Amino acid sequence: MEPSKHSVSLDLRPFGLLGVGVALVLATYIASSTWERVRVRPQIRTIQVTGSAKKRIVSDFIEWTATVEASATSRTEAYRALHDNAKRAEEFLIKGGVPKDQIWLSSASVDPSYETEYHGTGENRVEKQVLKGYDGLQEIKVRSNDVALVEKMSREITELLEQGVTVSSDAPEYFYTKLGDVKIEQLAEASRDARTRAENIVASAGGAEIGALRTADMGVINVNPANSTQGAWDGNNDTSSLEKDIITIVHATFELK
């Protein structure tokens, strides 16, 4: 086969060991030059900053639970008394303005109640569990967008105690139904804050300008009671307060040019 017209061959045999040495030096020079061209590339300079955003929101949804109780000497009597108390509590809420379709009653539970009696004294004393009657319990839960009304009823329902209805009121839980949209807005605001901080730092230090965004990652989003600065590694989601603060964190890296 004939050699290619574009190939170049170098026969070093006439030069013996000297030719081999020249070839090695030439190869080393080429490799060294290639490495030098790669090594001297300018390093990209960056700045890392943390941006934050805070927004006050007012809850627009509420959940609240009241617990009705009743006791009697027999299971049937306890159930009847519990059913009557739950019905009166529900009527109280409806009369106060809570729509019936926003009220849920849990299943009733009626359990035996025991008391410990002691007989004898000293080493001869004996403990005995004696059935004293039955205790009934039922929860009434309200879910509503009318936050002010449910708050009011959560305070007033204990008026039923004066009518012989044993009822207790839990603290309401407050929610914001548009929280997902607000989080997106706050992430954008925190990102703008991160760039502004980077620009201020560079302007003060001098010698560079802010370039393109290289990396960005979202920190935790904390939903706290108003004016609270508490944080958690996995984020807070407060349900105890009507007014809340959403605090959003973003970590960003920008090029310097």
C-alpha cells in the first residue's frame, strides 16, 4: 500500500540514540506547551450572598374544635345525654351564624368509668376497681372562611355551661389559603434582594461589577406568628396566630466581571 500523500514520516534510524533523544525532547515540548495553554485560563471570580424577603399576611381560613361531654350511671343514659348536649351545642353555633354545612360532628364515644377503692389496712389492704358509670365524649369541628365569626363562637360557646352542657373549647387554628402563591412571590423578592446585596458589596469594595447568576438555591421558608423571628431547619408553619410573617431565604452566587 502506498503511503498517504498527506502523511509525513521521519526515519530516525540513521541518527541512532541521538535521534530518539531528539524525538523525546520534541514530544515533551509539545505536551508542556499544551498543558501551559490549559493552565493559564483565567479563573472565574464569584461572590456568594444571601437574600431575604418578609411579608405580613392575615389568615383567611379557620378550624376550631369544641368537645362536648356527658356522664351517667348506664351506657344508654350517657349516650342520650351526650347526644342531647351535642345537639344543643350545634344549635348554638347555627343560631350564632355558623352555616350547618361548616359544622362536623365526630362519632360519639362512651366508655366505662372506674374508681379505685381500698379495703383493709396495712399489709391486708386491697385495691379494687369499681364501676362508677359511663363517660361520653364527642367533638364538634368547624371549618370556615369567616374567621371573625368562628373566633367569636369559640369564645362564646362556653356560655352553654350555664345551661348544664359540659363543653370545652380548643384554641382555633389559622391558615392562609393562598400561601403557595405568596411563597413564589417571596422567592422572587428574596432573589432581587440577593442581587442588590451583591451589588452594594461590590460597589463598596470596588474593582468589579456583578455579572450573570451562576447558582441559586432556596433556603427554608418560615411562616411565623407576627413579629416572631424564630426559625427551624425544615421551616415553620404556624397555625396559632391570625396574623403571620412569611420569611423567605435565597442563597445565590454571581459572577464578577
